[in-house]
Amino acid sequence: MPDVIKLLPDSVANQIAAGEVIQRPSSVVKELMENAVDAGSEKIDVVIRDSGRTLIQVIDNGTGMSETDARLAFERHATSKITTANDLFKISTKGFRGEALASIAAVAMVELRTKREEDESGTLLEISASKVETQEPCSCSTGSNISVKNLFFNIPARRKFLKSDNTEMRHIINEFQKIVIAHPEIRFTLIHNDSEVYNLLRGSTRQRIISVFGRQINNDLIRLDTSTTLIAISGFIGKPENARRSFGEQFFFVNNRFMKHPYFHKAVIEAYQNLLPPEAIPSYFIFMEADPASIDINIHPTKTEIKFEDERAIWQILMASVREALGRFNIVPSLDFKGEGLVDIPVISSFRDIPEPPPITINPDYDPFAGDDRHSTQSRLIERFEREKTEGWEKLYEGHERDKEDSSRVFADRKFFQMKNKYIICPVKSGLMIIDQKRAHERVLFEQFLKNLENRLSLSQAQLFPVEVTLDPSDILILKEIEDDLRLLGFAFEYRDENSISITGKPSGIGTDDPAMMIEILLEEFKRTKSDPAAGIREKVASAMAGASAIPYGKPLMKDEMEELFDALFLCKAPNYSPTGKPVINILTMDEIDRRLK
């Protein structure tokens, strides 16, 4: 029997490595920018064309490379950062695996021009699909200028599965932000299709954050500063009232390297306990300085997942640091033990001093659903609802014209109660019906918006004065992606420059007079709904609009508002779930109530 195990050719091995390291254009941007930072650059320019499909170019004024080093840099496992195995446990640079350039060259056409300061001429290297096409002297500035063209040209299947240009560009901007925030001492520019997206001057960390995310974030930043023998923590956290409902401005860095760390994220959220609105996520830009020997960054090809030697202790230090910062800026309410200005509350000295409650007359035999044709109709409706509460809610009204006519009369006399300005409570025959008011309104609006989009109905209300809104570049890309549907829903706006718009109209009847806030909330909601691959773009837009326009938690409702929401919910095609799949209605049965009171 012949031998079956064979060594893979270098070209195939490089493509396999590329599958781990180079997942999309943003992966190339990350690797090339990290190399430029490690080269000691003071200025790094990133030029993108067609969201990275056609061109990714990174130009730096770092140390550059010799002719030999330029050639060896594209070999697998060739690196200047590692000499012995022990070096893996004290890494202080970003790139060290020696796979990035080899992986990039395996799936693209690469051109490198590089020169050291002491050399008279530079080196030109051209590689296509791991094959060296050209290597010759050239005239160039000190540093490196590397161009990656036609990414995945030799792997059509990978190129086919790239997302839209706006989506890929958003990923590039996200990777760009992670690196520029960690290195405010370096000047960065980002140009896409000849348009300048970022031009970031050298400065402090705070100045860099403001330059990246806009002036409005300046008043939201609270400084962190904690130093221990185990770890030093610095940076900024956001005020609770400005927290958003999606991820976006959450950054962890260790030794100036961006990292993902869900465990530490929970420590931050724990520090904000009882301060955040429901489902809100605060902004944070947290920098950790630790002994390189106490962390392991070599557990994932992209080097973003990092293991700490004593994570539990760091968790406690991080949570305490965030809480201390919140308290220092008077965010956490403090106890005042001074007696000045306090109301003098009399102390009850004995149970005999307790006043008796006023008598209340109760008729235990009263049944609000008995003895009336109207109530019997209501009873039939509720029984049918309870029988079909998990599916087929629209059947409540099918084939029962008289019931449908009577139901509006019945619901007008229903007893509704609002609890904690969050739930609508309604007594039914088998117990208590509990309705989540925000999710219910989201369901009603979602079906309404979706119908308007399908029928191309635009109901817009003009703004007396246009409203200017400055957005993050990645949010501008999202806006352009869903622009047509937003205009169909009633939004009217113009682009003022690369990062701002002027709103001249908003959808009528959305319940808010602030179209700028509406756009910002809508974009946050869209980021959340975008994670559902099964939903179409219009469903995602309608869901985002519904989430942004719905009645918020904490808003008290009048009786007629609860009745109107109740009726509208039961006329929906799928009233039992919100657009994001969360339950809207639940029934607390009499049996459950009886068990709890035993």
C-alpha cells in the first residue's frame, strides 16, 4: 500500500495560513498598520480603494528594510521579533508570528517599496500569489510603502463571499480605530476612493478619542487612573446617561494592543450596576499595562484574544477602578449623614401609636365578566386568546365579525394598570395578562413600517429649521446602506460633508421632535438587528425604526393610550413576539398565583 501522507506545497500552506489570518480586507489593514507601528513610524497613511477589493496601501516613515530583509519578510514564520521560544512569553510588539505578509502575498498581488535611512537606494519587490515576480533596486523615501491589489483574485470563492462595499469599509474603519486610539503619538490618515475619512494629528489619548469619535464625546469622558503591583489601569469611561444600546465604543488595550475580553467587560458592566438604562452599554477606552510575562497573546491567529495569569484579581481591580471613577465624578449617589435641611420624621414608640387604616368595603361576589352580553363576548375572546396564545393570534378575529365589532366596545371598558411604567397589566378570566409596553409598540410599529416600505408609502413631516448631525464615519456608511428605505419611511436629509448630514424632514407620527436623536438611535438599533442573517434589509430597517420610535420604558401611559396599544397589538400578524424575537405577552394564571400564596 503506497504512503498517503504528503507535505503540502508552500503555496497551499500559505493559503491555509491566509484563511486564518486574512479573513477580509480589514485583516490586511490591521496587519500592515501593526507592522508600520512596530517599525517606529511617526506618520502612517492608509489608502483604500473600493473598500479594499482593488487596493490597500499603507505608507510609513519607519525604519524600512534592507534588500535581504524585504525578501525574507514574505517567507512563512520569518520575523524580527522572535529569536528563542522564551521570547513568546515576553512579547511587547504587535506582529511576531511571521505569517502576515506571507499570508497576504498568497491571496493578492503585492508591491513593496522600502528603504533604510543609511541606504542610498531602496528595494522594489513584486509578488503575486506567493510567487516573486520582481526584485530590484528602486528610488523611494525612507520607510515602507506596501500596496496590496486585487485581494483574493486567485480564490474566487473567498472574494465572492465578501460583503457590500459599505460593510467592508466599516470593518476597515473599526480596525483603523483600534490602532490609532492606542497610538496617539503617531499621525494617521485614512483615505477611501480619494476622499479623506480621517486626518489625525499627534496628541494625547483624550485628543485622539475626540478626533476619532467627534467633539460631542468630550463631555462624556471620565478619567480612569489606578496603579497596582499587578496591573496599571488608565483611560476613560463614559457617563451612564450617554450609554448606547449596542457595542461600538468599547475598547480594551493591554500594553497598547487591542484585545477582546468578555470577562473584563462584565467587570465594567458590574461597576455600572443600577446606573444604566435597560440594555445599555457604556463607552470605555481602557488601557492596561502589565508585565509581558504575565500575559499570553499567542492563543489566536489574529492576536486579539489574550490570557492573563491572574484574571480574577484583575477583574476585581478593574471593577473597583471604574466604580471609584464614577464616584469621584459624583455619578454614584452618596449617603448624606448631615442633619441639616432634613424632614423631621416622628418615631413610633410602640405598636399602639400606629394609626389604623381606613375601612374599605369589598364585595367578594362581584364578577366583572358575568351577567352581561358584552362581558360574555369578552370572555369568549380572552378564552380563545389563551387557547392560542403561542401562535395564530390573528385567528382571534377570523370568521367572527360580531366578536370583532363587539371587541372594540369591550376593550374600551377593560381594566388596565401600568406597573413600574414598563408593563401593562390586564385581568383576564384565567389570571393576569402582562404586556411589555415597549415590545408591544415595537411590534405594532414594525408591521406598520414594513407595510409602508412594501407599498412605498412615504409620510414625511418637513422640519422648519434643518438639523445638523455629525456622525462617526462607520455610521455614515450604515446610513448610506439603508438610505433608500429611510427616505421611503419619511426621512429627508442631505450630506453636508464626509461625516455630517442636514435633516430637513422626519417621518410623521413617530412621537419625537428630535430627528437627530432619532437618527442616532435608529443607527444603534440597526447595528443590533444586523446580526440576524435571516432577516432581509427591509426587515432590519423596519425593526430598527420600530426600536427607535417605540414607547420607552419609564413613560407613564394614560388609560386611552393603553387601550389603543392593546387593540393595535391584537390586530398584528404576530403579536406574541417583538421584531427581535422577544416575548411581548405572558399570562400569570390563577393556579400560579394560588401556588405563590400558599
